[in-house]
Amino acid sequence: RKEVEQDPGPFNVPEGATVAFNCTYSNSASQSFFWYRQDCRKEPKLLMSVYSSGNEDGRFTAQLNRASQYISLLIRDSKLSDSATYLCVVRDSGNTPLVFGKGTRLSVIA
Amino acid sequence: ETGVTQSPTHLIKTRGQQVTLRCSSQSGHNTVSWYQQALGQGPQFIFQYYREEENGRGNFPPRFSGLQFPNYSSELNVNALELDDSALYLCASSQETTGGHGYTFGSGTRLTVV
């Protein structure tokens, strides 16, 4: 079983749509959670951290359910510029490395 | 504040050769991590260096080795290259003493082994 599993993609949605990505992680001791965005042939960039109480950044909302070991990302009012691969990332603690999911590709279509 | 820079940006090597990839960490960062990202996959952790010592390693064979220098820059060396080593190699620097996220990724080196 992979440490971080994500929805298989790709997701093809029209502009203005709402899209949700899901992710599960296997290590119940994990402490930190993130969503990264990666554009084609570029490095991953932090989109947002995910907190237990849930958090929002503009059109993006992230949720964490520690009991179910489940993380989600909701994108509202999708823009063409949201087209990218979204990576779910988990970190156990302190000085441990980031553990990435395989990523889910999103294509927003005009 | 300078970011993380990696060199070279692209590289083509022949199977069996050796390669060295370089990374300059962000100013103020003392930890460097290396990741391998194969096509269609998420980045996979190779190893991490803190204060010039390896302090964590992923599931990669010993032919993957590294160094960190006193200025916190780092090298990734891969010996006896195999076709499956073709990937994007990412370096990330961080300041572990501050906690939190604080990772900055370089733009990567795309290695092709033929």
C-alpha cells in the first residue's frame, strides 16, 4: 500500500466548475499536510498547508480528517490557469522528508 | 533573497556512466533534500543532508550518493546509470530549526539516460 494515495486523473472540467481532489495517507502518526501544485515540466510549488480545522485561501479550500486519514482540496470557480497537477503531500514530523502522492492532473477547459 | 538553483537544467547520459547534479540552497537554509520524479509519478525522496551529514535516506541503492558543503550547497552523484534513472531530479532546501514547512524547491535537473 502506497503511503499517500490520490484520485486517479485526469480531471477535465469546464471553466467555472467546482472540482474536488481526495487523498488518503497510511501513517497515522503524520503531523503535517500540504497540497502542492506542479505545472508541466516545472518544480512543485506549495499551494497551501492543510490544518485540522480546515482552511481556505480564496477559491481553494482544504480539509483534513485525521480519524479517516483523509485530505481533500476543493477548487471553486475553476480558471484556465488552474490547469496543473495537484500533489497531496504528508510529513511525519520535524525533520522528516515530504512524502508525495502520485498527483492528479487537472485540465480546465474554456 | 536568492532561491534554490540547480545545474545543469538538462543532461543526457549513456547507460553505465556517472553523473553529478548540483544544488545551491536558499540563503539561510541549512538542510538540503533530493527527490527523484519519474514521468507521471510524484517526487520520491532520495536523501537529506543537514550540517554536511546524511540524516535520512529513501529506498534508493548505494549508487545514489551525495555531499553537502559548508556553504550548504549539495551534490547528488549517481553511478552506473540505468535507463530507469531517467527522471526529473529536484533539490529542496529548508531551515529545519524554524520548524513548519519552509521548503523551497529548485527547478530541477532533467536527466535522460540512453
